[in-house]
Amino acid sequence: MKKKFVPVLAAGALIVVIICFMLLGSIIEKYTPSKEHMNLSDYYNLSSEQDVALILNNQVLDAKGKLLNGTVYLDYETVRSNLNDRFYWDHNENKLLYTTATDLISADADSTSYYVTKDSHSLDHAVVKADAQTAYIAIDFLKLYSDFSYEVLESPNRVILTTAWGDYTTAPAKQKTQVRQKGGIKSPILADIDKNTEVTVLETGDTWTKISTADGIIGYVKSKALGTTSAKTLTSDYVSEEFTHIKKDFKINMAWHQITNADANTTIASVLQNTKGINVISPTWFYLNDNNGNIASLASSDYVNYCHQNGIEVWALVSNLENKDVDTTSVLTYTSKRENLINNLISAAIQYNFDGINVDFEALSSEVGDSYIQFIRELSLKCANNGIVLSVDDYVPTSYTAFYNRAEQAVFADYVVVMAYDEHYSGSEEAGSVASINFVKEGVANTLKEVPADQLILGMPFYARVWSETPADDTTDADDTTDADSYQLFTLDSYATGMSEIQKLISANAAEPVWSDADGQYYVQYENNGVTYKIWVEDAASLEEKLKVLQENQLAGGSFWKLGLELPSIWDTVIKYIN
């Protein structure tokens, strides 16, 4: 019996030993750090020898640079998003542009030469290369005009970029250790670092700390492997250029003068006779007239001379709306067409001796935003060279007009005009004020987030809208409509008219104006032949509320649309705030 039991016991012991060894092996495996080194090309997700990893401010970007003939190039989108959004790529004419305070820098694709205005310069490699999708700009050329530092490293190809200056937290390695892809001993090793190697501390943890090495590897080391932290300050040697503006030593009291034919210029004397305090007038003289940047003109030397004799500057307006056959996008997105437009405007300014240009380009699509801003940049240079004031008209800020980039406008233009009206317009789905006081206040406040107060002119209306609500046809059945919520009891319509006409309507219909604190103006409602009329009145009282906003925010001045729609007495109110 004992002889049979011994083999069984031995077998059981062997099984126990095997299980113990397995458990021990599992424990050893669990707590033994991995020695696997990750291929850095895989870490940076480099798929070809031309790919260059980009490490920006201790973060690996998804975008890749290109190594072409020994030079690192960065794609246009990456440049604008991360380094300098003032570069402009004309994909139609394969031309790279950059605008400084005094010069337009230009380079054609694949050319080693570039121009600073008219002066030629060159590199020993192409400044910019292009393919069907985008442009790639040489990193050393970018550095000439941008505030960043860079270091190019090999094996694998990568560039360390810095744009964030200031204090960083650093720490030395207390011993030789490993940088791992993630926080854990089983995570692959990205790099081995020696004792006293300084790293940048990004995130501190109890067990693992996220760090960045000097050669652009971002990963995790054991917290206990790092020494005492200290602060290191990174500074830039880039000298920012100074932009200057033509600024008047008086508050701007401007009014737009709508000119629709040459004969209207002869009315300037009678128009000004009914005003007080105007020191700038903006006649609507020019508009885009074809897709090549040519303009139609209604300009008059006699008009300018009369204004100058009366101490009034002329800032001629150029619009993009009059000729419906013109494609504004086509003009703005071609460098040669923008240049033609600008040259035409400057030539007219010199010929007619007017003092400024007022750009009023409306109804643009977001896709043309960058090209529009480039137009403002380029126009500003030639205006400055000829002593011509440049002002730009803008809607009140909204998410869907952000592409107008008012902050960049303010860098290059002398004045920005916020058109604080058309809160409700002909296409509005409900009746309302053209410019309620809260709409104006909000428009000014939001514009001031981008534009300095001493460059901001407040645009105000001399008109209101007469709204009519006509009862729906009795034969219309709400049950017959596809959407019951869309059924309306009336048809809404409106038209814009001046202050005098508004007062005549109020008087003729024996209406009683009621002051609205919420709107900062009088409200009128009356019925005539079954139609309900509603008017949010623009008059001296409403205008004074808007002028208070101008005064409280110490704006550069005000402007009014348009001459001829105001009551003559309105100017007594204006000059109380702008004189």
C-alpha cells in the first residue's frame, strides 16, 4: 500500500512545484520592466523618408513636415494654425504672400527668389513648394517673419518648435532611467536617459511623471527617478514690428452720402447746408464693375474741392454690391486682380485728391475671408505710402461673420466702422428695431474685444423701418398647411424710410409714441384699413442713447447712414457728443 502511495505523492508534489514556478514566473513577469524599445519612426507615425515629425511646445502634432532636398518645409495649414496666420497662399496663381507693416513679401512656387516689395532676395532652395492640395513653406523662410524657434534633428527626422515663451518646470534625472510611451513598466521604452539629464516636467504624478526630453521625445518616467524641480525661462529673440496708423486729432463725425449718378455730386452744397459739425463725408463713388478688379466711378473733383474748402475730409466708399454680375470671390482670391483693384483705387485717390478710402464689402462668404483680409493688408500699404486714410465697414460681430477678422483689420486699417444697425431688416421673420440700444451696446462691446477704442467708429442709422402686418386671406386654412407651426395670421412686410417720413406717418395716423427703455427709443403702433403698422422710431432721443455709448467707450467717432434721411435738428444732438 505504501509503495502505491509514494508515486502519487511525488506526482502531487511535482504538480505543486510546477504551479509554484508558474505563479512565480507570472509574478516575475508582472513586476519585471519591459525592455522593449519602440521604433521612434512608429512613435512619430512617420511613413516615408520625406516625413518630418513636428513637436510644438512639448506636443507631437498630427501634421507632418516634409524634408525636400535637405530643407524642412511645413504645410500652409500648419503654419497658419500654429506659427503665423499672416502668411497667405494664392492657390490660383501659386504665390505665397506675407504683409509686414511696410512691405509685401512675395514668392512664386518652386522659385528660390522672393521679393520684399520690389527688392529681390534669394535662398539656396525653393521658398515654397506646392502640390494639388496645399503649399509647403521653407522653415528658414518662415523664421524670418515669425516668432518661433526650431531645431532640426535626425534619426528619425523631426523638428522641435517653440512658440510659447515663459517659465517651464524642469528636473534632472537622479539615475539612469527610461522614458516610456505610457505610465507603466510594461509600456515600450522610447529613450534611455542618463543621470543628470534635464527634462521638462509636463504632468506630475505619484508614480509616473510626464516629461519631454530636449530632443523631442514625450513620455513618462518614474517620479522617484527625478530630482528636485526648478524653473527655466524660455525667451524669444524675435523683435515684433510696430504698426502705425493715420489717426486724426479730432473726433470723427462722418456721414455717408449716397451718390447714384454723377449729377448727385452737384447737391453737396445743399446737403451740407443742413448739417452741423461734419468733418468727414463718405460719398458712395466706387464699386466693383467686373471680375478683373476694375471699378466704376462717380467721383468728382468739384465735390472734393468744395468739401476741402469747408474743412471736410472726403473718404470715398468702394462697394461690392452694385454690379450683380461681379463675382467678388473671384476678384479677391487672385493676387493680380486684387492688385488691379487696389491700383485703381489709389489712382482715383490721387487723381481726385480725396483723403481716404472707406471699404464696404458686404455679403461675403466665409471661404473668401482670408482673401478679403489680404486685400485689406495690401490696400493699407499703398494707402499709407500715399497718406490716404483707410477705414473698413463691418457688421456687428457674430459667429458667422468672424471671418471678417476685425482684429487683423485693426492692425492694418486706420479705422474700423461697426455698422450698428440692421438688427431687423427686410428679410427678418419678425418686426423689430433697426438698432435697439442693447444691440448697439453689445455690438460695440464685442467689437472692442478686437479693435482698439481709438480706432473704432460707431455707425448709426438715420432711418427706421415701417412694419406692416396684413391679415392672412380668410380662405387660408391652417389645417391645409404641411406644418401647423408655420401658419401665420398675417403677412409681414417692411420698408426703410427717413426720420421726416416717420414723423409724418405718426402725425397722419394720430399715433402716440411710447418710450421703450428696453429698445432705447420710441415705439409706435397703429392700424389703417385693417393693417397693423409698427415703427421703432429713430429720432434725436434714440440717437442720443447711441451717442452715449460712443462717449462712454471713448470711441474714435461716429458715422451716420445716410445724409438726407435725418431731420436737420438731429445735428444739435450729434454735436453735443462729437465736436
